[in-house]
Amino acid sequence: MAAPSSLPAISNTFTPYNNNPLNQTLNIKTRPTTLTPRASLTSQSLSSAKSNLLNLISDQNRGITTQSDPQKLSQITEAIDTIASINSDQVTTDKTLSGTWRLLWTTEKEQLFIIKNAGFFGTEAGDVLQVIDVEKRSLNNVITFPPHGVFFVRSDMDIASSQRVDFRFTSAVLRGKGWEFPLPPFGQGWFDSVYLDDDIRVAKDIRGDYLVVDRAHYQWKE
């Protein structure tokens, strides 16, 4: 006959760690682990990254000041790239893309040149807009010159992916009070809206330019 074992019997019953006699004898206590859902962490990260970006561009005169400050440019583009990395799964080409978007900051040299030099034409640049209608597949790029002037470029657009829009310029118009001068259309390309919410949209385009816009409090119409 085999000698009786001195080892405790193995039970299929689970004993909670804090109720284990050995742990109680050694006065060992554990605390339940609380896990923060990944979605919540992502939301917190995006909120922090958005605040950081808006703070960085707040004093940059829509990007004109940034042109002469390489360090600031690097900080801003790095902030946008961080947002793009965190937010790669968001769909930004649905109906929420539609609206009148007002320029906050950009690296697009053509727009910045017009904004900076509007005074040579006896005026100053007002709101710079992107007017998008996803349902109608239309995109207007608009620079206003209050009280009556406007330059706008019409485009057709197609949804290429969850964040990418392809566009093709179809016409351009320079308009003042009682007159209009048509210009030939030029160019095509794409842009990725790497972040979009009820307040702002952040985009990168085919030329490597960056754009930050907010939702205007009005709807621009031709």
C-alpha cells in the first residue's frame, strides 16, 4: 500500500485570492485591477492632441507667421502627424464632411500669398473657406475680400476611401461688386481628412501641405 501523501488535495474549486488561507496568514491583500477601455484612452489622447494643436496655431496668423519659424512649423506638423496616427480608423468622408469650413492654419503657399498680399489690391482678405457637399460631390475653395470681393475655385470630388477625397478643378472666378472675371480651371489632386469632429477638421494633401479648419457659423453660397 502506498504511503499516504502529505500534499493537500487538488480541488477544482476556485478560491478567491483574498480568501486563500495562506494569503490571510501572510496578511497579503490584493486590489482589483481596473482597466481603462482602449476607446476611452484613444478619446483622451485625441482630446489632448487636439488641444495641443489648437494652442500651437493660435498665434500663427493662419500660417503666415509660421512661414518664417521652422521650429514652430515642425511642432505643428508633428502635432498633426500625431493626430493622424491616433485617429487612423475614423471615417471622415461621410456626410459629416459637408459644410462651410473656415481656415485656421495652413502651409499652402498660394493661399498664404493671397492673404498676405491682398493689400496690394486695395483690400484685405476675409474668411478663407472650403465649402464641401458630399451628396452633390462638390468642393469650392473660397477667399473672400469684404465687402463684395471673392475668388473661388469650383471642383468636382469623389470619395476615394474612409479618409481620402479626390478632386478636380472645373472653373475659377474672381468676382467683385457688379463684375465677374472667369479664369481657366487648373489641377487635380486629393486630400486626407485625418481628423474631424463638430468643431474642426485637420487635413493633409497630395503636395504634403497641411490644413486646419473650423466649422464656420454660416453657410457660404455663390
